[in-house]
Amino acid sequence: MRLELPAAMAVVPSAEAGGRAAGRGATVLLLRNPDLSVRCLEVEALELRSRTPTPLLVSSRIDVAMAAGAAGVNLPERDLPVAVARQLLAHGIVGRSVHCLEAARRAEAEGADYVLLGSVFATPSHPGREPLGLKVLAEVAATLRIPVLAIGGVDAGRVRDCAEAGAAGFAAIRYFLD
């Protein structure tokens, strides 16, 4: 399975939020809620799959992605190696969140289908973190052969800037839920 490009990924905490995001134009959903138990996350994933045909990825939890029949998984940078995830989820989408060119190259070499690069702009979800900016986004996008999605502070006014920098799409929380 491949990521539909250009991707408009909604990062959602629940099935309800995912349903709203799909109705607002998200082309892929990333279920991320580290406060939920594994069982509750699975219930949300199953519910979300029943609500919408929009492809679903699960953050960090390959077991939940497999149990729920999700399209794949997105792994944080410090999570297990992409190559291990690829062995477990041979036909699914495996993405990696990264914060620099070196990590993006490593993810691509390990077999990631895409990288989620951020934070490109300042964002309330990562206060105090220096944004990477469009220059870094452009460098990573020009270097990799796999899609690079921008995340962090992306709003309606910045989607075009990200695309012009070479991003194959973007991911956001507030863009789809506010």
C-alpha cells in the first residue's frame, strides 16, 4: 500500500476526531493518543475504520495497527527501527517522524515509505522547540526519494509554502479539528 499524494494527514486522538477530519478533507488519518491504554487505542482504531474509508495509520503501535487492520504505522524517531516494523508489517505503510536530514536519510535507508519532518514552523504542541523552517524542509525533500510530509505549525496559509519547498504533503492537528 502507498500513501496517496499529495497527502493531507490529520493527526487525531480519537475516532470521533478522525471522522470530523476525514469530512474536512484529510486524505490519511494518524491516530495518536499516548494517554490511552493499548486496548482503548485498538477500540478507537476499529471505530475509526468503521466510520470512514480514509486510510488509517497508528502512531507507534504496530500491534494495534495490525489488530485493527489499519493501513500502517507511523514511528517516532526514537521508536523501533523501520526495518523491524517493515518485517512485522510487510504490506503496510511504515512512516517515520524525523527532525533532521540525517534521521530522514536513515529512515529512507531502513525502508520507510515516507517521513514526517518537523516541526517546520513554531507550534503550541512543541513549545520552546526551534522550528526547522522551509529551508530545511526543502533540503530534506530534495535529498530523499521517498515523500516528505511537513508537520508543525502548518495551517491553511502555509500549505502552499510547504509544497513549494518540495513537501509531498503535510500533517496537522488543528488544521482539521479547529
